Amino acid sequence: MSSLYDIVVVGSGPAGLTAALYARRAGKTVLVLEKENFGGQITYSPNIENYPSERSMSGAAFAEKLLAQVQDFGAVLELDTVRHITPQDNTFQITGEYGCYTARAVILATGSRHRMLGLPHEEELVGAGVCYCAVCDGAFYKNQHVAIVGGGNTALQDAVLLSDLCTSVTIVQNLPDLTGDTVLQEKVARLENVRIRTNTIVSTLHGDSELQGITIRSIDTNQEERLDVTGLFVAIGQIPETEPFARLSAQDSHGYIIANEQCLTDTPGIFVAGDCRTKPVRQIVTATADGATAAFAACQYLDR
């Protein structure tokens, strides 16, 4: 028989660990289930400069401090991949790859993964030239030549931000036109150090331990060109890690779990926090805020 916990948190990024911290401080028994590495995607960020009170620290250092804090308060942590969650009487049966767990309430904090280009060596170059967050990493490429893949609002906003920092910015869009808001397109068009290459894809990443350049290929002519950039910002969307929970709580058309600012889902006892929920801003500070909010809501649910 599986152990019964007041709250099981699925995911151990900033949202999940913060939820565990607040729940433990409220005196609840807490289990955190993580499928890969404790700390989540933030552990791969080389530097964080936008978290309040911390001028600069690595994502790994941030995660390590938060993890130690959660452990000090007595949360139980297990490595396991959750396959599905089943409501059962007044509890939830959580089935993982290695074990089964029972909870009176569940906080989903599974995050989202960046949509990748799928090119050879892309994963090896993450944090060493290949980036997925201009707000997080743009400052590291000051006075350098960079490229952005994508043509939507995120890519255009990244271009505006990077144009103030970088010597040149090249937008690589695989469609005939940009797809972002008109006002953003007009703003980007006025930037002298930004050029736009439509109907074009990135075909090759150059560099072993660090990005040294990219090759782009025209969809129309198949002609290739090498760009000597030291930074490549991939802005082609995110994929929420919510597949196992599709039947548990409502999701929007992109797979994000629908929840309000109280982090409540439409399933009583199921709460959601962080990048896997519907929200306009996805940053570390909003993830930790979600974690605290979801924990409070879960505790109120249990204490009713």
C-alpha cells in the first residue's frame, strides 16, 4: 500500500519546490515527484540576474539553495515519472514509473519545455550560444552578433530587446512573413541593426563547446549562407509538460492547464503552478509566486 501524503507536488522546478516549502511550513506532509533532475530547467541557465535580491547567480546555484531549504523543512523527494493520476474517493492515486503514491491534494508544477529546432548538437550548445530566453540571457551577448529563430510576438520582442544590446540581430523566419502583432513588426522594421530573413531556416549549428556560427538555407532557392553569430535565440514556442493530465483538468488549445490566479483547476483537489498553467508571463519570479499561491489554496482545501 502506498503512503498517504497531504499534498503530492509533481515537478521540482521553482514553482514545485516553492509549493512544497509553503505546504511544509503549514504543517502538511509533502512528497515531491520529479522525473529528471531536481530544480527543473532553471538548472541549465548559466546566470540569473532578474530574481529580486540576487544580483547574479547560476540557475544551478539557485535550484540548489531552494532544494536544500525544502529538504530542511522535511519534504520527501523522489525521482519518478508520473504516468497518470486517478481520483479515488477523497484521495488521488498517483501512478509513477517506479511506484504508486496517494495524496489528499495534488499540485501540478510540471513546467514546459522549449520547442527545439531538432538540429545536431543543439542540446550540447544550450547555454553555450543556443538560448531560449532573451530576457534571461540577452545581456551575455552585449556587443555581439546574434540571430533569432521565429517570427511571432516573442521573437519580435526578443529582437527589440537584443537590438539595444547587440551589434547586429538577424531574424530567421521559415514563413513568407512575420506573424507577430503589426505594432511590433513596425517597431522592428525601424531598428537599423536588425535584418529579417523570411522563407529561411537554420540548417546547421557550428561549434563544439560554444556556438561559433549558423548556416541558414533559403526555402525558395535552397541557397545556403553562413552567419558568424555567437548567440542563437530560439523563439518558436513552448510545449507544456501536461500530457498525462489531459483527462484530469481542462487544458487550452496549446495544452496548458486552465487555472485562475488562485491556481485552481476545475478538478477539486488539483492545483497547478508555474509554466504549465495558462498565464501571460513565465519567469522564475512568477513561478515561485504560483508555488506559494497553489500551496495556500491546497492547504485551504484540506482544512475546510
